[in-house]
Amino acid sequence: MKKLLAVLAIGGLLFSCGESKKEEKKEGFEMNRAKKEVKAETTSEGIPVDMDNDGVGPFKDITFPEAIDADFAAAGEAKFSAICTACHMAEQRMIGPALKGVYERRSPAWVMNMISNPDKMLKEDPIAKALLKEYNNAIMLNQNLSEDETRSVAEYLRTL
């Protein structure tokens, strides 16, 4: 009798393992971990290009020479890597906008004023306010950069 029960148990096990089960669709939350392709963004949507706005701050009517100052750009890259990369990338939108081609959208004075004094810019400049709104009110922190540090970061942004 024990042998018969053992054979039936093993047979039942084999039968149940071999049978294909239908997948039940459950309603509710479903998580898909497939990777999505990230597209690089070079412009902010909805924010107009404004090359005449110098922003709010000490920098007015800034024009860059045609040639990029390699020493300034290298110092700016080091400073950018240390304090800006948590929120900004060259070609991809993050917490803050992508910075490649920023001088095609903003004047050099505006960029330098935003780098050196984002607090005042976010309170008084219409473009800075619009960017703040577009980027979920993520405030750019004031890094208290000197004029030379601001200029070096601005020079580095020209190389992107």
C-alpha cells in the first residue's frame, strides 16, 4: 500500500510539473525595468531665446574674443567638474538644463550673471524665473565664485 501511494505521489508530481500553467493577468501596479533610450536635449522647451537680456548682476555687454583661452577653459572645466556636474551635463537635461550651445540661447553676460549670482537672477530675471519653473523649482545654488572663476567657467562652456 505504501508503494502504491508513493508511486501515485511521484506520478502526480510529474504530471503537475509537466503541465503548462496559464499566466494570470493581475490588475494593479506593474513595473517594467526595460531601459529606455535617453535623448539629448539641447534647448529648453518653452523658454524663448533671448540674446539681448544681460540678466541681473555686475556683468554687462560681455563679448568673447574669437579664440578660446585654453588656460581659462581648463580652470573652468576643473571648477565645473567640482561644483556643477551634480545638476548639469553638456548634452543632457538633468536637474538643470543641458549647457551645450548655451551661448546660442543666452548672452555671455546673462550666463555669467547666472553663474555668479543665481539668487538675484532667480528673483528678478524673467528668463531665470521661467527656467526655475520649467525645472521643478530646483534652485541653482550660489557657489560664491569670484569674477575670475565665473569667467573661467564661462570660457569652459564655450568649448562644449
